[in-house]
Amino acid sequence: MDRYIFQNRQAEIEIQVIRSARKSMALEVKQEGRVVVRVPRHLPDLEIAAFIEKHRNWLLKKLALLESKPFYHIPPAKDLTREESARMQHLFSSKVEYYAAAMGVTYGRITIRDQKTRWGSCSSKGNLNFNYRLAYLPEELLDYVVVHELAHRIYMDHSERFWQKVAQYFPDYKNCRKRLKEIPI
């Protein structure tokens, strides 16, 4: 079996079965809604079906939660065109320039990267790195990350003073921070 059809009241859900040299089973719901079950190579189909059915409630909760969250189409970094990269560089540069002037801080180089674990970072030399994915999210999330990183030009920590500085220039930072945590990088 390379797929399993999960019967739900509203619809049928196709679950991709991936067999490998693993010893345990794992059920996963991808961000785009695709469902995958990873199983040991020689596990009988009946055991796979029983495992999926045993986790029916978990699976339905995960799918419902996914439907309630916004989905952002973010192309892989390798698929970006020169024009898109140039547009991003202009977007990030103009945001940094605007907020740096408002906050009265300086900065070094601006780099846009395919970061796997961070939305942004600021080095001790003032160089700013941003995750390219921010360009595909709502503008207020990009603005929050820019303000956050520029606040590190004043406080290189996450102290109470740091968060006060962020709030001074971006009062809705808590909401944006929460939203970013819900978006897988």
C-alpha cells in the first residue's frame, strides 16, 4: 500500500504511506494539508490502517486547526527569479531605511537569506539578515521583524528595555510575534 484513504464525514482524505528502514510509525500533517504516515518497510497494511484509525481524533483535530490558520504560498528560494530577488532587496532596504531613521539607529549590510530557523537577526556589527519568506507574508509582519532587529542596535538582548523600544515603534508587536510563531519556517 502506498496510500490510504481515510474516511471522514465531510470528505475522503488521502494519506501517503512512506515505507523505510525505520522501526516505528509516525503520522504527520504537512502545512499545505497533505497527510503522510511513515512506517517500517515490511509492516502489514492492516497494521498501518489500524494505526491511522487509532489516531483518528488527533488527525481530525490537526486538519481542523490547519484549516483555521491562514496559508501563505511561499516559493522555494531556488525558484526565485532575479526580478523577485531585486524586488525583495528594495522592499527590505526601504523598510530598514524608514525604521532606522525613525528609531535613530545605524545599520550595516542588509542580507536576505533562506534561513531555516529565524525570521531575522542582527550582528554586533549592525549587519541585518532577513528571511526571504517575510516578503510573502502580510506587511505588518515584515515591519515587526525590521523593528525588532533594529531595536537590537540599541539593546543586544531581549530585556524589558528592548521590548519597550520595540513597542515604542511597533505597538502591535505582541500580536505579530504570536502570528509569526504560528507560521512554520
